[in-house]
Amino acid sequence: MLKAIASSPFLLRLTFGVLALFLILALFFGDGLAELLAKFTLTILGYFGGYYLFLGFASVVVLIMLAVLPTGKIKLGSGPPEFSWWSWLAMLYSTGMGGGLILRAVQEPVYFFQDPPRAADVDAKTFALEYTFFHWGLTPWAFYGLMALVVSFNLYIKKGSSLSSESLLGRGRHRLWAGIIDLFILLCTLFGVVAGVGLGSRQLMEAIRYWTGWDFLPAQVIIPLFFICFLATLSAFLGVRKGIRLISNLNMAGASLLMVFAWTLGSFWEIIESLGLGLFTYLGDFVSLSLNLGKAQVGDQFLKDWTYFYWAFWLSWAPFTGVFIARISKGRTIRELVSGALLIPALGTFLWFSVFGTRSFGLIEAGQVSPEAFSSIYSSILIFFSHFSFSPISNLVVTVLVATFLITSIDSAIFVLSIFSDQGKAEPNSRIRVFWGVSIFIFTAILIWVGKEGLLESVSNLLILFALPFSLIFILLIGQFIRYQINSTLR
């Protein structure tokens, strides 16, 4: 039994047993399951929210210190980097949160502009950007970056595999616990990508509705989902260099063009001013925001609805994103990894929200659009561009980006799931990649068909529940990495 649980075939069977159980419960007890998971989620966030805040703040501090200290010079693997800076950033951005930036580009800044979480001590627009920066800035990328660093070190310095169980326990030791850890992280990754695919598919349907005017039943989301999963599976089958890298480069180029176009729709310097003020305020309040102290203190309900939820969600995605970032980071130093997985993506995110947030505020203040028009994460960016010239072209780019960002989220998840299923190999078997592509489509399609949006929300809540035990694994991994560095220095 101990030997079997650590083997990939057994892990796959156990994983699909858990998925089958979830689907059976969803089919026969859908409402009860959704209600139970929602209650558990609120309870977990209520009791452990402060713990998540501290963990997020500590992750940023630790990652920056590792880059600044002499450890920053350590090279993760021999030889030159496998990918150029552009391709490397494009892939980690597409994997980490590219699709989410399309969803929230307009909706979240406008929400905080209209409903600030506390009394603002700065201009309302700056205040809205500050909170958007907080939720999408340094902290989520620190979770990803630390996980990527730990996996990279084990993979390229210690010559191990991508499996977190091996990083934590060593190769071939404590096989029962290793199997449990690998199963847990595999489920985290699978449920995480299913939740992301569900959101992205809905936005894609909204884009199709914008072009055609057709009304769709929720179950008809399965139609575009099939084509997206097919292309994602093909991309993962072709591999990182021939598939994932090319689509990620397309994402980066398209998103950059879209942002530059939105920038040109008004004053150039207005965006620079918004970015500068928002960034200055965010960095100045970073400690108090991160720990909910002093003037930055907000109510418990806001934290549960927003910050706690975000932190748990980002943390639950860290196994997936961290392993993929590690896979593409061979040949870079720790300092380069921190720059590419923390500072540069955060700055790009700040600029993105500054452009779309500032332009949206301008439309609202001019009375051209009501704030309620931007309330949906699925359609807000489409409505935004419809108020400017060349809207058919810009919204076509939005539609393509929704699809391609969704593809890169799925293909990188397929690749990571395949790594987990093929004993941590950096280049997993192609047939395993196809297997996971088909499995993601089938599982997501069943959830949409049986439970519409309710089950997808249940999956998101389940992911939040997974974040708590994973956070303990996360802390142990980081602690072991730091201890290894200290011992190496003393020797």
C-alpha cells in the first residue's frame, strides 16, 4: 500500500476517485453541497484570515530579502536561460493571472471607486487604484515566486524533480506522506484550473453575445469550452517551446497593444499621474494594508469578501504556477527570478489597471456611462471599449485575448498536471498531456452541464479550503529552503 500510493498510476486513480465523489455529491446534493462549502469557506476565512494576511506580507519580505542577500547570485541550473526575457515574462504572466486581468481590468477599479472599503484619505480615483494594486500586486506574485524558487532549487541545484513531496521529504522517503502531498497538490491544480476555465468560458460567451446578440443557455458554454480545451491540449502536446511559448507571446503582444490603445484614448500624462499617485500610496501603505493596521484597517466583511478570498485563491494557485515558472526558469539567478516573477509583473499590472481604471473613471465622471454598466466581470471591458472609436477592432482583440489567455492557463496546467503524473519529469509523456487535456474538458463540462454556475462557485470555495493545508506545506518548503542556505553558508 505504501509503495502503491506514491506511484503515478495510483495517484491518478485516487485523483479521479475524488473527482467522481465530488460529481456524485454535486449531482444528487448540489444545493446542499454548495451551501456547505460556502459555510466552510466563510468559517475558514473568518478564523484564519489574519494568518493569510501575515503569510502574504512575510512572503513579499522573504522573497525580496533572498534577492538582495548574496543568495540572489545563485544560478538555477547551468548554461544560459532557455527562453528570452520577453518569452519568459509572457509565459509566467499568461500562466499567473493574464486572464484575470482581462476580467477585472475595468470592473474592480470602478467598484472601489464607487464603494470604497473605508473612508478615503486621498483622492477617490487614487484610492480605488491603491486597493486594486494591493489585490493584484506584490503579494500574489510573491506566493508564486517563492513556490517557483523552491521548486527551481530542488530541480536545478539539488538535481531532484518538480514534486513538492521530494523537496520536502527527500527522494524515496516517507512514501505515504509523499503520496498524500502529491495528491493534494494535484487536486489543488486541477480544481484551480477548472475554476479559472469556468470564469474564462463565461467571459468568452459574453464576447460572442456582444458580436452576435444571441442569448445563450449556461450549458452552451460547453461549445467554446471544447474548442479552447482542444487548442490548449494541442499546445501542451507540442510542448513549452513550440506551443505554450508562442501563444504566450501572442498574449503579451495583444495585451500590450490593447493597453497602449486605451492609453491613447485620453491624456498621456493623466495615466502617468494616476500610476505615480496610486503606486506611491500603495507602497506607503503596504505594511498597514497587508496587516490591516492603523488607518488602513477595514471591516471583517470586506476582508472576507475580498482580501482574505484573494489571498487564499492566489495561494491555492501557487503549486501550479510555481512549478510552471520553475520549469521555464532554468539558467536564471534567484535575483532574476525575483525580478521576473515579482517586480516586473507587479509593475505591469499597476500600469494595466492605471490605464483602464483611469479611463473608466473619466467615462463615469463625464456622465457617458453609469457605474452599474461596469459591474459585471464578464462584460465590463467590452462595454468600456464600446464608448470609444474603433470599438469593433478593440473588442475583437479583447475576444481573441480572452480565448488565448484561457488557452495558456489550460495548457500550462495540463503540462504541470502531467509533470505530477509522470514522476516529476520536466518533459512529461505526451500521452499524459493529452489525457489531462481531455480530463479537464470533461470535468469542467460536466460541472457546467449539471450545476451551471453554482457548481463552479463550489469549486472556487473548495479551492479556498485547500489553500489552508497547502499553506502549511508552503511554509515548510520555504523553511527548509532557508535552512539549507544557512547550512551551506556555515559549511
